[in-house]
Amino acid sequence: MSTSFKDLPKYPVWPTFFVMTLFALIGGFMWWTATFTGNVVAVSASGPFAWMSLGPALVATYGSIASVGVWVMPLWAIGGGRLFARRASGIDSKAMREMQVTLFSEGHPIAKVTQHMAARMELPPIAYIGWFPNEEINAFAMGDSRKNALIAVSKGAVERLTKEELVAVIAHELGHVSSNDMAKMTAARGVQEALTFFLLFRGLKTFARWIFTPLSELELLRMSRGREFVADRIAAIVFRPESMIAALERLRHEQIRPQTRGYAQLLMWSGFKAGGFLDTHPRLEDRIARLEAFIKAAQEGKDG
């Protein structure tokens, strides 16, 4: 079955790039204003001679910083963002090492069914297919392009989902690949990483994102929730919506919390009871309702 999915929402990422860079510039201007004012006060307090000797150099230095920053920050956001995105999406990335992803052989049944569905969706062969040893029911897609995509399923998903439910979950992740969601999300997180790269700790980076780029963070979360609906719909088209619903129902009764909440650049299957405007995933009830509406519309189309 040929499926282009041209009528599905695209959720472009460029508005988020713009908002992130704009707020980073605003944050930089706040820093510039605070430090410049502090230095002016300190120099002025030393007397007229100190201001006459140091004032011009101070003004020139901060003028240069402002001029360079206006041009350098947007360029760094784009160029540095691409650099960090590539580092974050490779098979040797820190996230992959920490999650202990193990690749399947080409002849493994999960790898074969994944490649079969990818071919039906007219996608390039999936470069990497594997599993990670988490006990919760989960899966994710990542990569900086469709040709460099990785799809991984959790140990819990392999052991506790039925075959059809597992295939539906894989189809959902392929939906992210088809929509190029993982590349967009990786690129967006790469820009954020570039703008906060000078902060060494993940907690500080998260704090900086919410302080200097709050609107872009909310926009990323909104796009993430919207993309989950689209990936569900694609999985329903290429496989079976009933299997998608069954997998979501299984997830609704899941008691094991995901161990991968620190990796927002990964398009995870499980949002674990998510749904608020600060979450990456819509409510499970909403996802199920949309799939049920899809089934109803398809049946009415056949009857008509």
C-alpha cells in the first residue's frame, strides 16, 4: 500500500527556531544590560579620572559585544544546533550508551517486520533497529534524517505486548520517521543545546531553557503532542487501528514508570499518563478517542 500522508499536519519547526533564538537574544540583552550597568556604576564610583580613563574602553567593549552578539547568536543557533543535533542522534551518542541500546540482527523477526512496514511506507531502510533493557512498555525513534533513523523498543514492550500490539507500536514509531518528526525534534533540541552549551549540568540547561526560551519550550511540547496524534494515525493506516487502541489500553494500565524521562529529544511511545500542556504526550484517552473516531469514519465511508 502506498501512503504519502500528505493530508496530515506537518508541524514545521522553523517557528520554534525563531522563538528560541529571539528569547536567547533577549536573555543575552538582559545579561548585557545588567553587567554593563554594574561596571559603569563601579567605574563611576572610583571618580572622574577613572571614568575618563576606563569609560571609553568599557563602552567600546560592550558595544562590540552587542554588535557581534546580534549576528553571532543566530548563526551559532543554526550551525551549532546542527552540530549538537548530529552528536545527539548518532548510534554512539551519550543517550544511546546510557540507555544501553542493543541492535537486532538483520534476520531478527522484529527487524524484518520493521523493514517490511518501512518499505510499505516508501521509507528508506531503517538504519538501526534495536531494544533497550527497560522494564516499562516503551519505544522511541531518533535520528537527524530518515536515512539515519533508529527505532528501539523496550524489553517490557517485547515481553508483555502481543505480537499485533508490538507491531502497532513499531508502526507508530515509523510514523514519526515518515513525518520526519525525530529529525525536527533532534534539530530543535540541538538549537537549545547550542544556546545553553556553556552550562555543564543537565539541570542547569533545563532551568536555562525555561528562563530564556519558555515559549519555545511550550511550542516544542505542543508540537510533540500533535505529532503523537499524527503517528497514531499513520500507524492506523499502515497497520490496524484496533491494535493501536489495544496497545494504548495496555499502556493506560501500565504501572511501571518510564526510566527515560531525561531524553526529550527522543520521540517516545510512552508519555505515562501524560496530557497537560507541560507534557510531551497527549492524554491516552484522547489518543484512543481519535483512533475510535478514525475507525468510525472508515466504516461510515464503506457503508456510504
